[in-house]
Amino acid sequence: MIAFLRYLLFPFSILYGLIVWLRNRLYDFKLLSSKSFEIPTIVIGNLSVGGTGKSPMTEFVVSSLKDQYKTAILSRGYGRVTSGFHLVKTDSLANNVGDEPLQFKNKFPSVTVAVCEDRCTGIEKLQSDHQLIILDDAYQHRKLSPLFNILLFDFLSFGSPMFVFPTGNFRDLLIEAKRAQIITITKCPIDLSNLDKKRIERKIRRYNKNALITFSHINYFQAIDSVGNTIDFYDSDVILVTGIAKPQPLVDYIKKKANLVKHLSFGDHHTFSESDIEQITKSYRSLASSNKMLLTTEKDFQRLKPFQQQLAAIDLAYLPIGLQFHDPIHKELFLKTIHNAVAQSVNQP
């Protein structure tokens, strides 16, 4: 029913698409100005709304470059109540800096993490003390002309028409894939066939003839409890709490490892309230089993931290995820491509 109603809104998608197309052409023809910087900038983004794996990709790129260059991560800080430029600390609150930047800072304490809705302003504040800036979710920020663009597509998005809002889930047009130097298809089935890969590649090549195209899937790591210890949830009774765009792959994974009793699903970047915590704790306590656990995502864990006192008596853990390339050769090409681009930029006179 919802899908049918969205198709009724297709005329508005045409209007939205025309506005987006015009905006991009104004930047392409330099009628609207974009700013470039001497410091290398890598943008990681997508054309759709959420759920394409930008955070795991950002962490992968940061981990591969941070030991060679003094690196900063710059994010908008989606969902925060503050505005302007802020440096993220390990003890910051997700409400003030955003859940993803806080996750980055806790994972890479030695790396500078900052939030600023105006990416150019953020770069200006960071550039004097850094050698490289990696921008999370800035593909549509055309005021910035970056050194390098990494564009992500969720594998499932190729299974349906790629319409823009409100009929579809795309906020930008497919033609804008032309600006990317690397395009990665994320959240693929591990056993994705070469035939399906070729089909996807053919579609992408209509818009981008030269970009490196890679395929990846989600890699789940060991769960980590609230004090930082790894923990096994195999065969446990699990209450899963998520506030992410597309939780189904996580749900499917947990069902293979444990007894998923209940899934409490909230909206993406949901701000947890006292009543939410009461609902969560009530669900947990209703389980009669002694082998039980409250499991969440790493991103949601950042937003649950302020409620640690209320959750102190609960076995709470989060499940980190990473990005795994299907082809080791493509992984090496990916790394070589970004390393060469940054090295050439840094060494320019």
C-alpha cells in the first residue's frame, strides 16, 4: 500500500529531480562556485538516503591512511542539537556531536574528529594542523570540490527502480555517479555471482566509464560489552535494539547465531528517551532465561551511553561491523588508488 502511494507521488519526483539536476548543472558550469583546498580531501557518500555503509567505509579508509598522514574526519553530525564547528571528544554526548562522529572518535582516539554542517568552514578550521581530511556523507555538498570521491551503493538498491524522492529513496540522480573515482557496492551477498556483478557494472558504466568498481559485504565482529570486553552471544536469548536505516541484515545475522526473542526497532539516528529506556529494560526483564543479552549496534550504543545508570543491571553489548571486499585484488587496487591520489596531492609544490 505504501509503495502504491509513493508511485502516486511520481509527478513530485519529476519536479524534485529537475531541481536537483539544475542545481548540479549550475555547479558543473561554475555558475555556482565550488571551493578546493590545498589539503587533500576525500569524500565518502551516496546518492540515496542512509543505510549504504558509509561508516564502515569511513573507518576502513581512515585506518589505511592515519599512520601515514595526520588525518581528520569531518562530518555534519546528523541529529545533533548543536550547530557550527565542534571538535568531538571520546566523552562527548551523541546529542551534541552526532552518533557516527562519536563512534569514529572512540574507535580512533588519536584522530581528530570534528562536526560542521558547512564542510568548507570545517576544512578551513582543520587544514593548518592536518595533512588529510576525510569527509563523511558530503557527496551532495557541491560547495566543496574534493580531491577524491568514493561513492557507495547498497546492493539491494539495484533490485528496484532508482527513483528520487518521494517515489524512491534517492536524493540525487544517477548521472552524478560520474564524479566518483571509486564506486563500491556495499552489503552484497557473500556468494554474489559474477553474472550479477557484470549486470551492476553495466548499469554503472552508463554514467561513469572510468571509476574503479568494487563489491563488498558486511563483516560482523565479536560483540563488545559496556566495559569494552568481547563477549559471546551464541545461543543466548537476545533483545535487539536498533535505530538504523536498514536493520534487516543484522536481524538475519543474529537469528543465525542466537535466539532473537524481540527486536525493538527505532528510526534512524533515533534519540532515546526515558520512556524508550523503560520499554527496553521491561523487555529485557521479561525474559525468564538466565542466558540473556541486550544487543545493539555500535552507532546506537553511542546514543545509549547517557542511560548507563538505568542499564547498569542489564547485560548490554554492541556488535561492531566492518567492510569486507569480495575480491582481494580489488581491495589492493582500492588502497593503491587512494594512496596514490593523496601522495601526489601532498607532494605537489
